[in-house]
Amino acid sequence: MDVVDRGPAAFESVYAREYAGLVRLAYVTTGSLDTAEDIVQEVFAAWYRSGSQLLQPAAYLRRAVVSRCTSWVRRRIVERRHAAAEPFAHVQQHAHDDVAAVRAALLVLRPRQRAAVFLRFYLGLPEAEIATTLGCRAGTVKSLLHRSLATLKEKLGE
Amino acid sequence: MSENLQDRVRAAVRIIAEAPPIGPAPALERSTPPRYVTRRWARWAPAGAALAVLAAVFVAVGVRVDGPPPPAAPGGSVVLPREVAGLSLLTANLTDAPLRQPGILVARQGSWGSTWGSSQVVVIGADGRTYRRVDVAEERGADGADGEWHHAQALLSPDGRQVAVGDERGGATEVPVLDLTTGGRRDYPLGAPMAYRLRAWSADGRKLAMIVADVPDRVADVFQPEEHEQRLAVLDLDTGAVTVVSEVTLHDDWDGNVHFAPDGTLAVTTFTDPYSSWPKPWLTVVAFDRGPAGRIVRTMALPEQWHFGGWTPDGDALLVTGDDPRLGLRAVRVADGADVRPRVDVTGHRFAVLGWRSPTVLLARLDPEGEGPGAIMAVDLATGRQEVAATLAGGLFTRVTGIDAAGQLIGQAGSEAVGPQRGPWPGWARVASALLVTGLGWLLVARIRRRQGRARGAGSAG
């Protein structure tokens, strides 16, 4: 991770540009919009306090968000605090069959599998970049996606 | 996967990801100003200065010599030091200088990663003053996916005579168990290369409960449990066999508690509907009366918001609730879930039971509120009274970050203010000290000769 000198304005620019996409990543990984917004703000606040200036902030921030989402899912006490709604409540009643099926699949996938699905099918990232985001090897990404796609196929009736 | 199917997944994921209303980025709460680097080299200046100060301190400390070596077996009482000392690079390791007595505590210290020994796993002898690095555990540490250094576990047996070492990197082929009284080591073979996390010793010190995962390759990061099936297993130290407790199913992402009861049964936290919004936690009790694979003999639903913290000496389940620093403790009878005594409330962070002084007084890691050092507290479940039994050293680079105990020893320990004895200096420290003294001596001689030369020159000119 290379560091270059940038002014404070660069942080604001990155924050404004990357916020929504990172919330979507966290939302798909955790299923909770409240949690997603909290996590993304924590990540940006931690980055701000560290003062690091990054060549590729998006990749660094995605990795931090996925790591915190994974930890959040493990901490059931925190989950109970945000347990006011079912996961992916914003698509609960969607009329489109495929959406309902993919939602059902996401409910049984693990957090890192959900993140891998988002990175692959929403952001269209190659396996190498997904591996960087998840902090694992490319082979592990293949395995994550393979298992996720098997579940998706089953739910989609293929 | 067909192109059509990929398109369907892509479209559905897009709809799901874009379903929630996400507004513009809100104003960010920033509690501390950033530390912006203005020059590349300036980043290294503080580290360089710190290293220079450390080097000076090591030389200064080096002139002090430890007292006489500890006795081979402690003839006196077991001691819990009033303060668990922080990290020192001059602490000898077990391989070079065996402890020769049971250990009462294992402390994880330091926060700079393993380079230069700046992150250590240290065992403290039953005399409360002898410190040794568990080098076998330090060798098996690794960086986690969060970028932080994760020590390998070093789990003390209840009598403090043995310490088992974990390996979460994958590719482990044995479980090392060190005998702290003899300096010996025995490696218990695993059936196949794997990663494992140690969870609990049985009260008689003959069984080790572990979580195992089939990770045949050594990986740089601590293994991600959700990528591999986790299973509960028990190592029998008498037979050397590692047996999976097949009746217990752990879901991916499992992160519960495992504790042996005084009667030899094993309790583990399990969940139904683990991926729902409200996973249901259970206390599942396994007995080994019919063989090493164990069998489930009892389950108890855990009340909402409570988690399993261990067993009382009377064989009741200790439950913990709340968020730091407001915690509640209660002891319940597993047979019917009834409270054995009223709940007590305690204040502090990072609660973890270390041992018991009596059926109602437990010793636990419980850090006081505020920014001060961590602590081991005695908590009376009958009255709720809590008092500090020992403090844990603070300091940015030397602080104690984690603590485990020999459960039976710590319960009988008396508290004394004893300073650490760290054993013979490591080899690098002795060489460095010798070079430093030699260098200073050369400089002094050279300076004296220059002055003498100047004096002779002035005299001949006059």
C-alpha cells in the first residue's frame, strides 16, 4: 500500500464518491441498512484518524468494510440491537421472482460469500481484486463463488 | 454458469443492492484530527527515536542482574503478582531457560507485531515472579485478515504444569504440549494437516477441547473460519487420540464458548437458525462416559442476551449479559435453568473467567472503566462486590493485551508485590551490550589521546 502526500480535501472527495457504494456492499453483506451505514462511517472515521493517504482508497475501504461486516455478523449481541427488521427488508415484497430467489439465496450464504457475490455481480470485479478485498487467495475466491453460485442456481430453479 | 443465468443473477443483485434509499454521505464525526504525513522520512522519525530510546534503556537495564534462579519446584505458596509486568525484550524463552515450575498466568504482551520480539506470549511461574517467553507459541503466530498480529494460543492446564500451543495457520500436523516443570515437550499427532483453536482443558488436565478445520496448507493469515467447516474435537492426552465430537454441529461463522465442567462433561454454545436475525443459542452438554466421541446428554436454552461464561465450582452454568462496561452475572442450574442465586451486576471491560477462589468468588479479567491499565478482579457472586486482585501493565508498546490462567492455581494464589525475573539475557542483547561497551571504551581512549596530543603540542611551542 503506497502512500503519497495529498491534502485533506482528498479525504472529503473520496468520502463523497465512495460512500454510497460501500453502504451497498455492507448492506448486501449484512442485510441491514442501519448496520451498513454505521460500519461505513466507522471505516471512514478510522481512516481519517489514521491520516494515511492511499493510492487506491476504494480497494482499502472495501476491504475494511468487509472485515467489519464479517465481525459484526459474528457478534450476535450487536445483531440483536439492529434486529428490528428481517434482513434485506427493502426487497421483502419484490414482485420479481428472480429477486425473491436471489434474496432467499443471500439469506443462507455466509457474509463473505455475500460480499463475493456483490463484488462479482454488482461491481464486476475480477477474481484478483475480489481476493484483495476479502484478504484471501484467488483460489479461495473461486471456492467462495462456486459455492455461492450453486446456492443461487438452486434458488433460481436452474 | 450460463450467460442467461449470470444475467439474471446480475440483474437481481443490482435490484437488491440498490433497493435501500441511500442518501448523500452524512457529516462524519471525527473525534481526533488526522495525522498527515508531510514527508516520507518523517514517518520513520518517531520509530527511529523510539528505537534509540529503547536501545539506551536496554543498556541501562542490562546492568541489573536477576536474582538467584527460581527453585526447581516452588516450596512456598502460589503467588499472583500485584502487577503483571509488561513486555521486555530481555525476557528469556522457555527453550533456552525452562521455567522449572508450574505456570500461573499466560500474558500476551505488546502490539508491534513479532519482529524484534515486540509482541510476545509470556508465561509467569507459580512464584509470581519468573517470566519466560513461550517461543513455540510466538513462532506459530500469524497476521490476520484485519492486518493485526495474532499470537498462537498458549493455554495453561488447570494445575499450571502444562501449556498447550495452538496453530491457526493451517497445515499443522501436531499439537505441542510443553511440560513447564521439566522443560519437556510432547507433540500429539493430528490425523491430517489442519488448523485448530484450543478452547479448554478438562479439570484433570487429561483432555483438551479444540475447534478444528481442514486447512491442509499453511496460509499467511489466520484461517477464516467461515471458509471451512469447523468441528469440535477432543484430544485425549493419555491415548494421544483426537476425536471429533460428531453429535455437535457448529455452523460456519461459529464463535461460541467451550468449557469443561468439574464433572468432566463438556459444554459448548450451539445455535439454531444461526443466520437468521435471531439465532437461538443453546448450551449443549457432552459426556464421554460411552467413548471418546462423546454424546449429548443435555441441552439448555440460553436466555436472550445472555451468553455462557463457564462453570462454577458447584457445576452450575455461569451466564453473562450486557455490554461493556455494564455486565450482569448469574449462576443457573443446567437441569432446569433456575437461578442458583440472584443476579449481580459488575462494571468493567473484557470479562473472562480465569479461576475461582471459592464457590462464589471468581477471578476474572475485568478491566476497569476509563483509560487505565487492565486488571484481574475478584468478584463475589453472593454480594456483587468486586476488587482488584492484580493489575496488568499498560504502556503503548508494552501493555498486556490478553491474559489466561491456570484455573486451579490462580484460585489458591496469594497476592504479592513481586518484580519480574526474566532469566538470562537473550544472546543478541549480550552481543549488543558488549559491542556498545567496547565502542564507548574506544571513544573514551581516543578522546584522552587527542587531549594528550594537544597538551604536548602546546608545551613544545612554549
